[in-house]
Amino acid sequence: MFDYSSYLRKGKLPHIWCPGCGHGIIMKGLIRAIDAMGWSKDETAIASGIGCASRLPGYVDFNTVHTTHGRSIAFATGIKLANPKLNVVVLGGDGDMTAIGGNHLIHACRRNIDMTLIIMNNNIYGMTGGQYSPTTPNGMGATTAPYGMIENNFDVAELVAGAGATFVARGTTYHAMQMTDIIKQAFKHKGFSVVEVIAGCPTNFGRKNKRAEGYSMLEWQRDTAVPLERWQTMGADERADKYPIGILHKQEREDYLTTYDRMAGFKAI
């Protein structure tokens, strides 16, 4: 039995997540991946912004910083530049990362800084009242979309790949062990790695879309997520309302700090 307790700040528990929320599954996957990498607590730094997902660093016993809304990538960039030896991880939700933090997101992809971003995508602003986010699917309900979402939603994986991220992957909380392995592969990659994890929010997304029970969110993930190998053989009609999971894009490109050291002609640290 894996011992999660040694990685937790027990004084910060119980957590604030609702029953059926997927963020606890992601937290356990993150811990398993860090443990598999053999990273010590002192050499691991985790940054987050604001939102349900961004509360996660408060519960884990690493070097952690809970920053302002949408700015966690900027803080994490500063941490990595100040101490390149640290293993830097950024955590946040779909609203935090693709709305107010969207500009930081695309430029971190462009720069290819050697750190890992985990976007917990539950398709909603869960903490602040259930408003629609840039990833809320067209037609789905939210407190600010009472007749259904009329805008087209971002495909997070395509967005970050187009912006220059050199490792892009997607998992779900239903496929928990695959998600853990994906996070581990992201950690191993030299460059900016983005892992989107599809998670459930039964309280604010589920109640508006007839999925108010935690298990119904997991069943939806089971029925809509398609392994990449199968996705590549499917036609357009078969792909409707589904999405691929796995490592979707991987490219070897010199990371930011390596380029800086080479162009400056010296080793920064």
C-alpha cells in the first residue's frame, strides 16, 4: 500500500474539495509520480494561482507557493531562473490557466522553460460560483450560461502545442494510473511540459448538466476519452464529442536556460 501521508501537511487537512471532485485523484497521482522520480521534498517546488485546483499545493509537503490569480506560471518562471536545479511544477484549473493566465501560458510554451504545468480541467469556474470558462463545451450549462454555452471552447492540448510546448499530454481522473504515468513522463522531459487532466466538478458543472454525482463525471470520462492509437484511426464522425488521451505531442528542442547559458557564454549557476 502506497503511503501518501508522508507527503501531506496533515495540519492542513481536511481539504476543501467537494465530494466527487477529481482534484484529490490528481493530487494522489502527482504524489505517486514525484515518488517514482525519486525527487526529494527540498528539490521540488510547486506553484499555483487561485481556484479549487490551486489549493492543492497547500496540502502537500514540498516547497510551495500559492500566488495570485493567473500568475503562477510567472512566479514559477522566476523560481526556475533563480534556481535551475529545482524541479518546478505549476498547478491550476482551466479558468486560472486559459483565461486570466492565458497570456502567461502561451509565452511559457514559446520560451520552452524546463518545468511542468498540470492543468486540471473541469470545464467550469468551480470555486467562484460556476461561471463558464474557456473550456466549457458548447451547449453546456453554467451560472453565466443559463441557456447553454454559446462560445466555442479551447482545445487546451492544441492551444499549447501551437504555442510551442514541447511535451503535451492529456489524461483523465477515471484513467488514474495512466494519468500518473503521463505526469511522470512530463517530469522526465527537458522543456516546457503541459499535462491536461480532465476532472469532474459535480457541484457546479455537474448540477447544471445532469451529472451531479461524482461517479457520473467519471462515467462521462470513461465514455468520451479515447486512447491516442485508436483516435488516429477514427473518422470525423466518430470523433464527435470525444477527445484523445495519452502523449499527444513531443518535440526535442533546446530549453530556455540551456539557450541562455550557451548565448551568454557562461553557466548561470
